[in-house]
Amino acid sequence: MTIAEARAAIVAELEPLGVPVVVDVRDLQPPAIVVGLADQIDWYTVCGPQARVRVSIVAAPPGNADAGDWLSDTVEAVLRALSGAQAGPATLGTYDPGNGSRLPAYDVPVIITL
């Protein structure tokens, strides 16, 4: 499996959640889930080549209680949807889509075997 195929598989697992899933930050219109590029690739593991893909669950601004409720519900659904993968732990923080704004988000690292 290639990294591109693995990212496509992650997208396919998340699409049934009913939340927009994007792979290009230019398409981000929160609330949405961003399946990022592999940010770590290890060719020499006991399990064979692996890559870590960051999945970001991004709430719409502002970071109020409504955003927190949506994030809490959605991160749970994402972790359930990715239960067949090595996903987590989820980390609360912010997501910067590159335009200087900081959006409330959870990051979920997903380890994939290539």
C-alpha cells in the first residue's frame, strides 16, 4: 500500500460520519476533518514500513462551548470509525489553515503499515 492509498482509505472510513473530509487545506470550511500528509515515515520497523498521518478534527470558530461539544462528539466518532487502525491518542489544540487563524481542533495520529 502506498501513502496515497492509505490516506484515501482513511478518507473512506471517515466519510460515512457525515462531516466534510478534505485532504487539501485549501478546501477546508469548518467544521470538517482534514486528513493530512504523512508527517513521519519509518521504513525499518518490526511491522514493516509505516507512516503516521495526522487527522485533524476542526471546529468552526469561535472556540466556544458549542465548538467544544461538537469536537467532543466528533472525536469520539472518528476514533470509533478508525478502530481498525492504530489511531490516537487525540490531542486538543488548534489548527492553523495557513491564513493566520487558529481554529479549535483535535489531532489524531493514525499509524498505517505500507
